[in-house]
Amino acid sequence: MGQTTIQIEKAISLKEKPDVSTVKFGTVFTDYMFSSNYTPEHGWEEPAILPYQNLEISPAANGIHYGQSVFEGLKAYKNGDDVLLFRPDENFKRLNTSLERLAMPKINEEVSLNALYELIKLERDWVPEGPGQSLYIRPFVFADEAFLGVRSARTYQYNIILSPVAGYYGGQLDPTAIYVEDDFVRAVRGGVGDIKCAGNYAASILAQQKAAEMGYEQVLWLDGVEQKYVEEVGSMNIFFVRDNELITPKLNGSILSGITRKSLIELAEYKGYTVKEERIHIDELQAGLKDGSVTEIFGSGTAAVISPVGRMRIHGEDYVVNDNQVGPVAEDLYTHYTGIQYGHLDDPFGWIVRV
Ligand SMILES: *Cc1c(COP(=O)(O)O)cnc(C)c1O
């Protein structure tokens, strides 16, 4: 494969580019999008690049009613005349894992990668170059067969849209407050917590709202069975620094396997940190915060890269983490990791693709 030529339908006029530093995350989209449709007769049709536009779907589209809908998220970074992508192959691989779990047809990873490179080349002027800024890339697939019945749909749409985004914290790290959720659960083993499907987010919104009303920005989820073991933050994985070692919950089938998580583990080990993947009891974490052995907590994900936690509410008690300051480990990993992403530092791992 790899030699598919992609059709490009030119836009009649181009949009004015915004001042990205004032743009709210995920609200502005570029001039073009990737599009491919699936039918059982032809599989995924030849992909095309089209002017960004509304989709046409039936009100009976299966994906709306029964939730066959999955997505990915990655970013493109500007480095001089080049645009850099970070491990894009991992995202398409994970998209296929998600598709498989929801009994949806798999996409061709190589065709997708090449189509993405073409799309990014066409839209290179949309990749912002301010500190912490990037072009957020959102591939997604959903069922669009007009049929109200519960079975795998026959037809699907696959699109990729692009959105210029400012750094979560304007390129600066800023500690957040996290609420440990004791009532609701996000996922259970054997369910779909380990894939990026739309329904996981729908299930998390009420808890997120409750936390926000109490003054917390994010929810930390515990396991869905015993509600004792730390899982993740819903759009981020989580790391702890305890006695100078980095600890993160071991993947167990209900935690999403973050590409940032995996890459941070590799980078940290490369830099000489000891990293442990463990099952972490929430009471153990609470004790570690009380006795001072847990010195830092941070989330990891594509959107924010690293998000330090300054305050955490566990079983109704508030704990301040590292004086509500950005800790040295978070700072060190953030600087090195984003340095690789923007092409300012060496990439000994081969993570970067230059477009
Ligand atoms: C996307 C996502 C993450 C982070 O994954 P990255 O690949 O690092 O962006 C973590 N948790 C959930 C539930 C997610 O959907």
C-alpha cells in the first residue's frame, strides 16, 4: 500500500486564520477535512480531502442511537518550515483496536497515515507556532446506516478534522484540583474503558459536573468493581512520585492505554527514573499524601501533555500536593517531552514524523 493517491476537492474560498492564543480549545476548524465512507460491498472507499463541511446523515443513523462511535486525538507541531507529528502510527493502531471492540470495520493504517500527511501538507499554514500551540487532529468513525436495530451497522463514515489550539496553560504548567469519585464509575474490566469510544465520555459528564460545582477541575476514577483502586482521570492517565519513584496504575483492561503514558514511561526510564506500573489502592495514596512520601501527582494526555495536580479530594478530605506548585519531576519530563515534540531536542526514540 502507501501509493494511494488522494483526491483533493479545492475549497472555493479559505477562512481567515484566528489569533490562536484567544481561541477556546476545539472551537475553530481548518479549511479541509479527510473523508471516507464504508459499505459492505466496497469496504472503505477511496479517501478524499474535501472542504470542511457539515456531514449529511439520516436521523435514523445507527451511530447516534446505539453508539458505534470512536475517535482519536493527536497533534501537529510547527518547527520552522516543517510540521512535526508525534507517533501518529500509534493513534491509527489504537483506532483499529477501538473499532474492533465495537464490531466496526477496521481502517487501513497506512492509507490513513498517508492521507493525514497530505491533509497536513495542504493545511500547513494552519499549524500555529506560538509557545505551546499546535494543530489538534481528530480522526473519528461512526455508524451511519439508517436502521433502528441493535447489531453492527452496515455503513460508516470516517473523517479527520483539524483544529488549531493554544497550549492548555499557554505553554506554562499550572496545577489543577482533582476530585476522587466514590459513587459513579467510568469503566469495568471487560467493558469499553480501554478504548476511545464516545460513550465513555457521555458516562463521565455528570461526575465531571458535580466535581466542577465543588471547585475541582477533573475527576479521578477508581476501579468499577471494588471502587478502591486508582484508574485514571477520564481524558488523562495518572502518575505519582513516591519516594522519588514514578508510579502509574498498571493497565488492567478498563484503563485507556495513553500514548502519552507509554511515551512518558519510556522517556522517564531513558532519563534514569525508576518507573513502576502497579495496582494503587486509594487508601495507600491517601496515606502517602498524609505522611509526605507522595510528593507529586500529575495527569498525562495528548491535550495537556502533563497536568500537575495541586489539590486532591479523597473520601471527603482535601490534600494539598507539593504546596500546590509544579513539582520538579513534572517540570523535567514536560520540558523534555515537549522539547522532542516541537523538534527542539533530540528524538532518540524515533517518535517524530516530519511532514
Ligand atoms: C485519550 C485518553 C487518554 C490519553 O491518551 P493519550 O494517547 O495520551 O492522549 C487517557 N484516558 C482516556 C479515557 C482517554 O480517552
